[in-house]
Amino acid sequence: MRIVVALGGNALSIRGETLTGDSQRASIRVAAKALAQLLEAGHEVVITHGNGPQVGYLALQGAAFPLDVLGAETDGMIGYVLQQELDNAYRPEAKYATLLTQIEVDPDDPAFQTPTKFIGAIYTEEEATQLGAERGWTIGQDGPHFRRTVPSPRPKRILEIDVIRILLDQGVVIICAGGGGIPVVQKNDGTMIGVEAVIDKDHASGLLARDLEADAFLMLTDVKGVFTGWGTPEQALITHATPDQMAAFSFPNGSMGPKVDAACEFARATGGFAAIGNLADTMQLIDGTTGTRVSLAEDAETSAPDQSAAYQRA
């Protein structure tokens, strides 16, 4: 199968843990071992990844550089370690490539007026208020914590899609569209320029999976799957659902919402299946024995009929 795998930022760094080179490598090593199982099973794999913690950290260190440049920097940083650890985890000869990927967005996207994408470290309310005042940041509440928020426009077009197809045809395992890709807009004269934003990684990965006509689209994170009634005694895992069934639930933009939207869009456009679940369950997500699977299958059924409370962090 051709599989697009989106590694969540929380699958590449432990939530709440201080980000260091050693801690990032340790998390990526775990991810690489899980992805190596897909290669061993003979699947054709394209890998994307989040960069929220990393790009936020770099923004603290290099205030002189805009987010598109910092996004490109994280693509190289994460891609290098992931590529190396994949090579260490999968011994048979394989070819890997990390590709800086520009993704066009609409300069008039309303997301530029309402920053909702969390990036960087977590702060107390007092710390966040101080940083917001000092740096001109927009701050949002992420569960019990506070983090910087930035615009997250929807992806329109992957500029390097033809290059990705060429690499796939040559049997290359590709790491691309890191952090949702590098956001760019087209100027009136036809030239491209980067913008101060972070594209949602799941929406960008879903567009990539659709463009490549993938058979499966996996979104790997640090939770079991998509739940209703999250955090309550009535919480229940949605095991299988059609896009129409998923549409009956509501998930906020800052949590599981983008994953569910991307899964539904992929299933409707390709007829393939999307799965959301824990990194450790990668092979079981392919088998459909764990996590949340979204497909057009007529026998799909939800395990959680209560539609009143579907909030969940991802």
C-alpha cells in the first residue's frame, strides 16, 4: 500500500517535557522504529511531521527570522534526525530524502485574522501574559496551560508535488511537508514569498495524501484515538466511522478537529481509509484493530453514540 504517515508534534517530543537535542532524538528514535515496521511489511511510505514545539523554541531564540524561515529550519533539523534514525532502525538498504516543501496558502484566508495554532512551550498565565506583551504574541489557553498562537491558513497547493512523485517512482522513502510545509503566497507578479504562519500539519498531510492518491493516511500522536465525552466518565473511543457519522460530532480547532477533518476529506476524495491513533499502535492501525478508522465502508459504525461532548486534545 501507499501510505502517508503524519507524525504529530507530540509523538516527536513528550508533552510538557523540556525540548533538547537528546530528548528530541530519543522520541524520534521511537517513532523511527514504529515506521520501520511499515517498511518491513513492504509498504510505500511518505512521512510528514509536526514542528509546533520546535518552531516555537526557535522563535524564542531567533526573533529576527520570520516563521516561514524558522519552519524551513525545523524541517531540516527534524528531517535529518528522522532520516538517520530510520536508517538505523531499518537495516535493509533503503533510500531516504528529506524535502523542504513549500505550500501555497491564500493571503486572504481568515485564519490570518484569528490565530489559533499553538506553537512552542507551555507557560503559566502570568508568564504567557508577560511574553505576549514583550513580543507582541497572541496567547491562547491549551488545556490547563497557555501557549503562543499563530495564524494557520488552509493549504491550497503543494509546490514540490511533482518532485515528490518522481522520488516515489524511484523507491525513495520521503520526509516532506514538515510542520505543515513552508507557507507561501503568490504575489501579483507571479513570484512566491513566505508568510508569517504555520499551516496545520494534518490538513497539509491530508492534501499530500489526496494528491498522491494514497491507499491509507495515518495520523500518529500520543493518544489512543478519537473519543467522545473526553475526560468524563462517559468517554468512549470511536473505533470505526464514515465521514458523515464523524460530522455529527464537534471537535475544536485547537485539538482533534483538524485530524478529523483531514481524515474525512481523505476518505471522501480517495475511497481509502484514514486512521488516528497512538504511535505505538502503528501496525494495528493498518489492521483496523485499534485507534479510530474513517472510511466509506458501509458497515462502519461508531462505538460512541453520545454526540453531546466530543472535546479532545490531540
